[in-house]
Amino acid sequence: MVTLSTPCLVSFHVVLVCLCFLTGAERWCADNPKDTVFRRLGTKTPYRHVQNKDVRNIATVDDCTVDKIWGLFRHGTRNPSKSIIDHMHGTLVELQRDILEHGRLCKEQLTKFESWKPQVTPDEAKLLVREGGQELFHLGERFRKRFGSHLPGRYDSSQFYFKFTKTERAEYSARNFTRGLFGQDESIEYPEALRRDPVLRFYKGCEKWRKQVKENPYSYREKDRFGSSKEMRIVIEKLSKRIGTFVSPEDVHAIYQTCAFETAWNERDISPWCTLFDKESISALEYNEDLKYYWIDGYGYELTYKQACSAFSDLFANFDASEERPRFTFYFTHSGTLLKSIAFLNLYKDNEPLTAQSYRYKRKWRVSHIDAFGSNLYFVLYSCSNGTQSVGLYHQERLTYIPGCPENALLCDYKRFKQLYVDRIEQCDLNTMCSEPHVPTFRKDEL
């Protein structure tokens, strides 16, 4: 890395500016870093910053009482991926050295960096951490308090259905949730966990989506454009000044991710890497994340959210079934499922697609708020005193308006709710939707 004692190189990097004027610059002192970063950590935001602590009983709404519940729950806080852990042990250790030797930080911040060291190893990648288990445990407890009188006190396989994907973090999220829900360990009958579950993780089996969206460079165009914007150049400049060395966009991403994970892991402390950001810097990085997930897991491409019909077909099958199905269905899954399902429902949809130029506009699509660790999206089917059925949508434990339903009503008539999605449910054929078109191949002698 190039430190500030090195003579200026005018063309060191296209997105960096010359920092030779830093000699004698003021030191950076983070002002209220917790307030600055807590709700701007993208999909790595800990659930404690978006949860609803109001546990008043909601088993009865508008003279309607709970009949059935069906929900999607993202796993709790986990460890980073192997690539981020590798950055922690490599890039960030080098940057730590630069900070201690050349950084322009307050003494308190420098002291925090002196004691910092990576807390995880690559073989612990993506495992659920203690905080993640607590998130789901307390979520289960609050679920019991809100719907308690309508939920059986003990586990009964004819009443409850719990399922998780074939990942450690989803499995132990489910186990912690049920422990909170029942107040003790129960011998729960979990069905076989699948890596490509057509309900819990439908996109894993969608080859067309993988090739045409996730692995399509064009899907990242707006994110890349914003990465080269004036706002992001300013972020890089600020961090380079504070660290005392030139940092690359990749370095900044590693710092942001480490800040997020280390903050999510511990309710009491904040990662020293977070103290490098001011509000404008971390807001720009948050928007960079929003652009990524908007185009990969949200409204960017119709196929992305259209395939979520597989999950909602299961919802309607459960709500329409008679007594042979359990009344309470809980699925433990991942960020990709929650975001695609949110888009399927037309929730948090902005009037215009998110682009690199939209940064200064107020937006609804903020993954820090709608897809934190432990995020949840569940539907409650209510039976009403007038003989009808209504449905309530709860997101992050809050009763949420269902787009397409009457805006002045807490609940939506179930028949009207079904009508909103009837075409997409009837045409929900994942095999056809997700199959890549066959392109014939020929031998050279056939051309």
C-alpha cells in the first residue's frame, strides 16, 4: 500500500484523488458512531434495530380472530462469507497497521484499533452466531405473547409445521425460534431439509434466473455506475485521509462489511471500523447495497420476483386447506427469498427504478430496514364475526398494508387478497419459467 509519506502519483487510481495535502490535517473524531451506522448496514443490519418490541395481544383484530398463520423467517445474524473473512485476515490487518502508523484518528479510536483482531476463521464462514440465535429466540417469545391464546401451548405435529433449508444457520434459527415460542425444547418433527427447496429457496433451482440475472454483468450496471460516482469518490477520499493510506473500492467494501458484521455480533460494542464513517459516507455505501439487491433480488427483472409464486402457491394451499394441514406454518430461509417475496407482493416499490442517479431521492427500497438479519414476513388468516375471512400481513412484526387492498383497512378480505395474485398463481410453473431456451448445436461439417 502507498502511505502518505510517498510522493504524490497523479494517476494512482481513476477513482482516487491526490492526498499529499494531508500533512498536518485535523484528526477525525467519530461523533455518535452508533447512531450513524446502526440502521445503515444493508442486509447485515442486526434485527434488534428493526424489531417491534410492542407485544400487545393481536390475536383479535377488527372483531376477527386467528385461524391460521403462514410465515417466512430469515435466519439470524451469522458469520461472514469466506471471502470477507479472508479480507479481515489480510487487507484489514494491513490497513490496521497503516492506521496505527499514519492514521489521522482520535486517540480513543486509535486505541480501539490497537486491540482489534479478526474474530472468525474461514472454517466458521456463514455459521449462526450467538446474537443470531437470540434474535430468533426472542422473536419466538414475542410471537407467543402476541398470539398466545390462539396457539397451542405445546408442540403438536397436527397443528404446527416447521421447516428450514439445508444450512446450519437456517436450522438453528428454527430451533431457537421454537424454543422461544414454546418456552422449552420440544421434540419437533422437521421434514427433510433441501438445498433447492421449491418453496423456501425456489431461486436455487432457477437456472434461467441464475444466468440471466444473477450472473449477468448488466444486472450490476447501476451499482457499478454509482461506484464510479462523485459520492463514492468522496467516500474513498475521506477514508484514505483517515486511514493514512490510499484505499481501493474493494478495501472500502471490506471495511463496510466488517463494520456491519462486528456490529451485528455484539449489542454492547461497535466495530472500530465503523468509526471511520461519517453519516454521508455510510449512507452512500448503504445505497450501493440497495442498488445491488434491487437489481438482483428485487424489482430489477420480472423473473426475479415472478418465481416467488412457488412460495405463495404454498401459502394459498395452506389457507384454503381443510383440517388435514397444520394451522401454523413457519419456514426458515434466506435473504434472497424474503426480498423476492417482498417484490412479489409489490411492497416498498418506488415509483421509478433505482438507478445510480437516484441517490438523493427518498426511497422505499432500503434493505437495511426491510431485510435485516432475522427479517420476517408472515400472514395471518382471520375468521371474522360476520362469517367472512380476512388476512393480515405482518412485516418485521408490524401489521403492514397489502398493496391492492383497501388502504383504510387493517385487514384485507381474503377473497380480494387471493384475486390479486390469481393469475400468477395459476400460471406458476417453475420448470417452464426457469428453463433456459434450448439452442441447437451443429458440427462444422453441418454448417
